[in-house]
Amino acid sequence: MSETTAASDAGQTEAGGGASAAPEKPEGAAAPGTEAGTGSGDPAAQDPAGAAKAPPSSGDGPGAEPAPAPEGFMAHLDPEVAKDLQPKGYKTANELAKAYLKLESKIGEKGIIKPGEDAPQEDWDAYYAAIGRPESPENYDLGEFQPPEGVPWNEEAQQGFLQAMHKAGAPQAAVQAALDYYGSFLAEQQEALQTQAEEETQAAERELRKEFGRAYDERLDLANRVVREFGGKELAAELEKSGFGRNKTLVKALASIGEAMSEDGELIGSVTAKGFGLNQQDARKELDSLTKDPEKRKILTDNAHPEHQDLIARRKRLYELAYPAGGEK
């Protein structure tokens, strides 16, 4: 074939509309739209829309997986609330309620959280101030509190009490209540002691009247004169305060001392020696009453009676006063 014929055949092939075989790809050549040697195409170039697909998202951060939908009781909560509660792992509403109550027990009425045992003193001072403790013991407002009348009250002890309460963190209301209670308690105790003292006095008087008989007033006067002469008002006050003035045994002893001193004319208040402070006319009346009293006569004749010796001595002294030596009998 001539060269002209070959060229003509080639031109017909290029210009013709018929199908022809694609030229072979040279070995090692990259496919259209790919880098040589990678063996894979660009996703953006392969995607018909020409855009890359974003990775799946969860949560708020880039690339995070979406949070699971709330389940159970949390499905009924606001989404934001459920979102915050889900990580805490509450399975039921009962578990959530228990957790809340436990937290509430650690918080005071005003929302004040009590410091831990190892908390610094500054934290405790702030806590005490928040619950109502004043800055110092002297700043406790005692209001209208007054120590009960008639009750010994130690001001120094009161200050010590306030200091101890302040150190313990006691608020104003607690200290006020404690003082009010203690004051009322002491007043009740004082009233009970007074009642008891009156009952003891009445009981002692009954026993002494029974033992002294008609001579009760005179012998009691003798006992009181001994106290006044040798102890004065101070001893009388101490006997009353201590309760010994109601002691039957002591009163009898003082009366006997008074009688003995009257015999020697040593006791102030005796009108005459051995005279109980009675004049002659009174002594005669007393002696007449004694001898006419059946009970006294029985005692005078009964040597075993506990009042026999005292009554014999009394009758003798009355005779000496009523009928002095050389006097009328």
C-alpha cells in the first residue's frame, strides 16, 4: 500500500463518528483525577456533588457521637436536666430522691454547709457566725433575764458559762434558752427547799412541844438566849441558813445550857438567879399549874420517864423563885 493511502485511512478514522477502540493507557500512568502511585481516586472528585462527607457527630465537640436518648423516668424531664443527670447513673426516680435527701441533710436551714472535722478554725468561725453566734461572749444578748430572787447567783460563773458556750459555737437563741431554763430551775429548787424547811420546822416543833409540854415556850426562849448571848445575830443567821436551828437535839441541848446558866444567874435575861426570867408571881402560877396537871404529876412520880429528872429540877427552881428563903410558902 502506498503512503498516501495509509494517511487517508488514518484521517477517516479520526473524523468519523463511528466507534473505535480507546487508546491503551500507558503502563504506570495515573488515572484521571488521581495522584500517581496512590491507586485510589479523590472522594471529592468521585462524588457527583463534588463535596466531601462529614464524619458522624456525637455530643457537643467536633467528631463526638450523639448522646443516647433519655430512658425511663428521665424521658419525662426537660432535655437539659436529663442531660446533666444521665452521667450520674440514676436508674429510678427513687434513687434520685434519696440522693437529694442525703444532700439536704448536710445543709442547714439557710443553706449553710457545716464544715468538716478537719476544717480550719476560720471556716468554723464563719459557720458559727452564720447560725447566730455573736463575735464574743460579752456580745450575747441576755434580754430581760434576771437571776431568780432569793437565790445565790455567781456572776463569775455566769461569765464562765458564756465563754464556754461561745467556744462551743452556741448561737444567741440557745444561750438565752439555757439561762432562762437554769434560772427557772433554781427558783423552783429554792421554793422546794423553803417548803421542806417549813415542814421540818413544824415537825421539830411538834416533837419538842410533846417532849417539853407546857414548858415549851420557856425552854425555847432559854435556847434562843444562849444563841444571842454567845453567838449574836451571826450565829442565829447561820443556824437558820444551815437548818441546824430546826434540829431537835440541838435545841434541847441549848435549852439545857440555858437552864444551867440560869441557876447560876449567868444568863442575861434572868430576872433572878435560877428564875427563867420569871418574877415571883409568875413562878407561883407556873408552879400551881404544874402541880395540878395530871400528866405532869404522873411524870413527877415515874422515875423511869425520860422527862422525870428535868421536871423535878424545874419544880425545884420554881419553888425557889416563888418562895425565896424566908418567904411565904
